[in-house]
Amino acid sequence: MLENGWLSHQPRAFQTDVLARTALVNFSPGQVVYSCGDELGGIYGLVSGIVTINTAPPDKAPEPIHIGELGGWTGEDGFLTRQPRRIELCALIETWMMYLPLEQMDEMVSANPAAVYRFAQILLANADTLVKIIRDLQKLDPDRRIASALLRMTKSGEYPIPLTQSEIGSTACASRRQVNSTLRRFSQNGWIEASYRSIQILNAEKLRIFAAEEGQRSNVT
């Protein structure tokens, strides 16, 4: 956590204070960390495992839009707005996270008001990720949207991606049929290895080059 993500960019004294106040918590596969509309709470940092970040309009069931990155933190919305949770966080495999309670965050700010700016940096990091997602979804070619989504999800670490084709389609704005066809071609090219609810990236560089070829028709064969 001191080498990746938000906390790694903070001063040593602030890092020490955060670590002294956090608890290490475990989540089982399929367990929801928190849901849209949940009451106020603190922030979570991903130590190991995989979590999906899910969202939807109020009248729809949440769907995955991203996979959390190791060292990444989320949950800052409650601290900044004092409003209920706006997204859903769910563990896909056994997952360990650090949890800094809201009360501890408030104590840190009371002792040092500048701490609020450090916590606000989590929002900026997550906004940068959201901009990247939006940029990927603007690609007209569904093959390249799917490639971009897979590359975003590999940042979670060395784990295979344990998502269904429908869930991958949700992250890439593509139908299940499009995802099925694209994954088959990617597999034939040796870029990925796909099985039921599991995708392993074998050649991220080839996938990255393909995803970056904007304005061209898909030529995956």
C-alpha cells in the first residue's frame, strides 16, 4: 500500500497515521463491501484480491464498470459529501482491504485541517480513472472497446479476470455476442486465454497496440 496508489504519494507522517488507524478486513468471493445507498462510512484500500466497482441509475440494478486496482482507495464520497454511498463494491475472489473509519478520518482532520486535501486526492485519482473509462467507451469499434476494458482490468494484478461475458460487455458497452466473438479472436491470436468466467491476459502489449489503433476498422483475424 506504500508502493501503489494514493497512500504511496503522501508524506511519511501522514502514511504512518493512516496505517495506525486502519483495520485489515477480509471479504469472501461474492461478498458486497458496500452498496449504493448505504449509510456513511470510511475509505477502503485494496491490498489483495479483486473487487468490481458497480453503478447504475437509482431504478436499475448495479452493473460493473471497472475493477479496482491494487493500492487503490475508494469510499471518499461519504467523507466529502456526508451523503450515502453512490457506488457498489463487491469482492470477486477472496479479498483483503484496509479500512479507515469515517470517525478516524474526522479526527485526523481535526488535528490537521490540511488532511482534508490529502483525502480529496482520492477523488481526483478516481476521476482520472473515470475519464479513462469514458475515453475508452468513445471508441467506435467494439473490439477495441473490449480490448481497452480488458487492459484496464489487468491493472488489478496477476489474477485472471473472473467476469462473465455479459459483465465484460457491461464494462465495454458491448453485447454478450460481441464479447464472445471478440474473445474468440483474441484467443486465436494468442493475446488472451479465455474459459468460463475467467480471462487471462497472455500478451498485454499486443492487446494495447490493437486498442490504441483508433479510427481503423477492426482487423483481428
